Amino acid sequence: MQYTASVSLVGERIGTRDQILDATDRIMARYGFRKMTMDDLAKEAGLSKRTIYLYFASKEDVGLSSIGRVVDGVHEKLSAISSSGAPTGDRLREMLVVRVMGRIESIQNYYQSLDELFEVVRPAYMARRKLYFDREVEMLSGVLLDGRDGGDFVFDDVETTASTLMLATNAFLPYSLSVRELGQPEVIQERLCTMVDLLLRGLRRN
């Protein structure tokens, strides 16, 4: 019974945290991150400001956590793709597309206020970004090694290769694009897929 109660409490905390972040997304869609106050957030979430501060230390922390939730969702998808058992070329291609488009699609409701969010949280975000990218390099490396072992890919250093694939596709991540470009996800995906296909062509055994 004690274990069940503990699991229930954890689920409740996660639910409340997501409730706050959902409210953050709605406010950013209406009038942006810069104008948002913790009072606004509490009202939108239907919670007391005291409750908000139990989960987030500051407005910057809320913004960072909003970005982090998007990345966590993308990483879950990448993990599922990497272990799917599909051909390595298909897995790698899908992972490179999803690491970008998963982020793009998740911020579509508030992409117009993304610049001001990054402006406020940039120093702290840059430190977290390295951790995000390190995790993605690790997942891509696993698929690359599978492909090389199976005779599908040819490359020398796996980490360098994974990092290069990341750097090439980073040009399509949200913080690298203009507001106008972010409003055209179909165009982003088309251009991204063209680049990914070129990258994979260079990895394949001739």
C-alpha cells in the first residue's frame, strides 16, 4: 500500500508539472514569454502561485523546462526508432528527420514567441543543450555502429560521424530559423529530407 501511494504521489507531481507547462505554452501562444508573469501562469494553470513555485524556481526555470519537455519527447521518439529493428539506413534517416521535426511540430502553437524565450533563457539553455546533443550523438552512434557491422555504412570514427550528422541537421532546428521559416514546417521538412538523403548517400557502402 505504501508503494502504491508513493507511485500515485509521483504521478500527481508529474501531472501538476505538465499542467503548468501546458499553461505556459498557451500563454506564449497568446502574447509571448516576455510578457508572461508568474501571476499570469498561476491563473492560467488554475493553481496558486505558491504551487507554481513548488515546481519551478523562477520564470526562467519555467521556460527552460518548457524547452526540456519538448526535447524529452523527441528523445523518447528517437529511442523507439533506434531500437525498432528496421534497416539501419531507414532508422538513421528517420532519427535525423525526427530530431528536427519533432521539435518544430511541438512549438508550432507558439513559434512566433520562440525568439524571446531563447533570449531570456539562452545562457542556461546553452549548458543544457550540450547534454541534449550528447544524448542524441549517443543514440545515433548506436545505429551507425549497427550499420557498419552489417556492412551498410562505411566510416572511421563513430562519434565524429554522429556529431557531423548532428551539426548538418542543426541548421534546421528552431533556434536557427526565422519566425517566417518556422511557420512553414512542410518546407522545412522537404529541405531537411533532401539534406539527410545526401548525408546518408555519403555513408553507404558503394
